[in-house]
Amino acid sequence: MSVAFGDGNIADQALGDRALEDLALEDLALGDRRGDERAGRADMGSRFREPFSWKARAPAAPGMRVGEVDTPALVLDLAAYERNLDKMAGIVSRAGKRLRPHAKMHKTPRVAFDQIRRGAVGVCCQKVSEAEVMAAAGITDILITNEVVTPAKLERVAELALGTALGVCVDDASVARALSSACAAAGAQVRVLVEIDVGGHRAGLSDPAAAAGLAAVVEQSPHLVFGGLQAYHGSAQHKRTVEERRATINEAAALVRRTIAELGRLGIACPVVTGGGTGTLFQDIDRPEWTELQCGSYAFMDADYGRNELEGGVRGTGFEHSLFVHTTVMSTACVGRASADAGLKAVASDSGAPLIVGRPDLSYNLGSDEHGTIALTQGASLMLGERLALVPGHCDPTVNLHDWIVAVRDGVVEQVWEVAARGALT
């Protein structure tokens, strides 16, 4: 893969500097090696070379047949993916709400732009570094749906806000004041949403009066703008029945209403209530309290979401599986089982084992780091080199295990996208 430089002289200089460094290292290593040989020993540390970057090698190239893609690989069915994007955009638009998809799922600017082109107002990010990647790619409206508390991160938030319409969540007045100080030093202004705990019990205030009081603290700072309420219920997304999800969201909505009432008593308007997700979509759109939805997984989907029920007991969420991990059978020596090359480092295991597409006679177990163990029912068979497509149990952490998304249409690789925010944890 080639790298384009804006200034050829800079590129030449960088190449020259690197060549000189390599020569110096070689001379040093050679001298050390001769000394070692004279001493009758080999000092391996003196011959260190910068390791080859595997990230530079994508598993596929445009024009390849999907069967030629190196495995394990993260493969996206573009047709299903685009149908998912179109469907969500239509549902949210018809409900009169805004869509701000969560980028923690895909970590890929190209996906974010595809969503924005279909009407999304911007993206959510979970970490400051994730937001930095999206902003560097040209995304201009970002909400960090998390608390940011350390001075170094608050400084980064303030710097990022200089060129981005940036929002961040708080649930503590001391953090709001520290963020205000960081923004004052940078000459920036940040949109701040007060997070309320609507049942997920990860963060947020559960007392409406306390939440309104925190909003008042935010409003007192010239460097902060009160942007509304963050009201996301993560665990509600995976409640299996419609009745469970509806009851949970109704309870969450009641807390939102009480908090808005407390804000009103202080004379504070609430411009946005943001939250919701793929699992509770059809409950969220029925509630007037939420003005903005943060659905993310709908673009790719996963096996765990496939266990949810829709009205009438139908399994799923109404969206298609578009994301798959392709793997190759590399051993059939054990009777009744086989091994493939997608293990724990290729497929996330937190939400259960992946499903094997089109093979109900097989079950997949993430046996170890680099091996997936496949159990064969009686009469089932697999051949060495046979390729399988897996639906991951959980799409978000699975994406974070890969550097590239291989985007395929009609069995042919159309594009290869970098998972640019992979490992963006700070």
C-alpha cells in the first residue's frame, strides 16, 4: 500500500534520515557482533530492528474474490449494510427524532460518513481518542458519551473543541468546573450534557434535583453550554422480550420527565435528551422524552442481538447481519471436531461464541487465542482449507480486534477500510 506525501522534499528527507539511522544501527550491531564473537557469545539485544508493521498489510485488495481474502478477516456485506443504514435513517426520520449513531461500534470514519450522508447529525464516541480520530477524518459534530475526569484528558477535550462542535457528559460538579478551567485556558467552549442514571448503573445521577443542580453549575460557566441530558440504558438493549424492554424504557422515561421538571423549576431549558439504542429502538421511538437516538450496532448486527424478540415472538431486531469473520479450517485431525484460524484474538467472546453461517450441523467454540474449535454433529464433515463465515457474538469488541474491514459486494471485494480508531482507549 502506498503513502502519499504532501511535500516530496520532506518525504525524501525522512527517507534519508531513516536510511542513516538504519546504517548506524547496522554498524553498531556489526561492531557488537564482532565483539561478541571474540568473546564467544551472541548478544541478541544489540541486533534489534524495528519490527515490521503488520497493519500495513491488508488481508484483501479491491477486485479480489471473497474466497481469496486472507483469514481471519472482518468481512462486510455491503448490500446488507446499506439496507441497514437506509432502514434506520427512515425509521428515525419518520419518528421526528435525530440520529447520532455510536462510533464505538465501528471505529471507522468511512462508516460514520455513510451514516451522516443518510441524515445522521453527527456521531457519538466513548473515548477522547476515538473522538480525536473522528475529528481528524472530518467529522464535525461529536458527542463523547462518557465522563472525562483526568486533567490531561480534559485538556484534550478543550483542544478538540476548538475545531469541532463537541459535547461531553458529566455527572459531578467538580469535573464540570475542571472542564471549564481547561476550556478557559484553551479559549474553547464545550457543550455539556448532564448524565442521568436511567437504570444502567454505570454512571449518572439518579436524583432529578441533583441533576438539575449540576446543570445550573454548567450554565454558570462562560466556557460551557448546557446541552441537555444523556439518558442511555445499556443493559436494556439486550432484554429479550418486547414487554421487558418496554417496561424498562417506560421507567427510564419517567426519570427523564422528573429531571426535566426540576430543570424547569430552575428556569433551565433542556434542548436535547439523547440515548436509546438498537435493541430498544421500537420502544424509544414511541417515547416523546428522547429527541435523539444513539443506535450503533444496527449497521453490522451480531448474534447476541439476534436473540432479542420482536412483536409476535420473531427473533432479531429487524436489521440484517452484515458483518462476518471469515475463517479457514486448518486441522481435521481430531475425530468429531476441527480447528479454524479465528480464535479469541479474532472474535470477541464476551457475548458468547459466534454462529456459523449456513451450517446448523456445526458449532463454534473459541478454544484459545488463535484457534477456534468446531464441533461436528454425526454425519457432518469439513475439509482442510474450507472457509466458514461467522456471525460474532458481539460486534463492537470484535471490530476492535481487526485493523481492516473488507467490504464486499456480490462476492467481490469493493473496498478495504481501515479501522482507524482501533485501540483508541484513552
